[in-house]
Amino acid sequence: MALLQTGRTGGKRLSTVELVVLTSVVGTGVLSIVLIMWFVSTHNRRILRGFREPAETVGTIVNIVVERNYQSEGSASEPYVITYSYYDGSIVHERSFKSLAKKQVHKLQINDRIVVYYDRQKPDNAVTALQIEWEKPMWWRILLAFALIIMPAVVYVFYIMS
């Protein structure tokens, strides 16, 4: 097998096949992480697009509490649980969602009006405009965190390969 002069790790040269395998593994990992980031950061928008008969109404924030007994590995913060109600034309529904976005939640107060999207065929299926709006910056935060994690590894690999 042909050996590349620039592909070395600790004095050991990597063959072309080893470089291709290394690139494939790293590329697959990066692609997987990007897909996971997309999936997480578009969750509520995909719910809204899945509504058969989407409708928009005004809802009211009923309660905002901190979930103190929240157990998540690696998470130092406790989520806020925001409960809201909305009227679908025949009955009042009450739903809630969790958010770790302290700055945004602190701007909210009980009895604030919010936009709620629901499915007329299944009025219990709902998502708020707040949830969709708060997802938008999530993509960039996750991407930035990923870059901060992966960049040292990339620099290290280039340093070894040169």
C-alpha cells in the first residue's frame, strides 16, 4: 500500500486505506451530530407541520414553576414548566412545556397572552409560538458547542498529520 509522507501519528505512517477509514469514521460522526442537532432544534416546527388542519388561537399562561426534582445526567439546570390554556372553539385545553431558557422565561408572567397553534382534528395537539421561537437560536448554540469540542481534535489531528 502506498504510504503518505504527511500522514503520520507518533512516527508511524498511515496508509491510504487507514486515512480513508479515519476520514470516513470522523465524517460519519460529524454527520450524525449535525443530524441530531437538526432533529432537536426543529422538533416543534415539525410538530406544527404535522398538523392536518392547523389553527391559530390566543392562549394564556396559567402557571410557571421550576421543576425541582428534575433528574438528567449532565444537566446542572432545572427546567421551567410553563402551563398554558387555549380555547379551540368548543372546549378549553391546558397543556405545558419545559424550557431551560431562563432569560426568556423571566420575561413571562402569569396571564400573559401567547400564540398557540393546534390541530383542529386533534385539538389536544398544540405547540406555542414561544416554543418555535426559542428553538431558533438552539441550532447555533449546539453548533458552537460542537465546534468548541471538535476544533481541538481537528487541530490535534492536523498537527499529527503534518
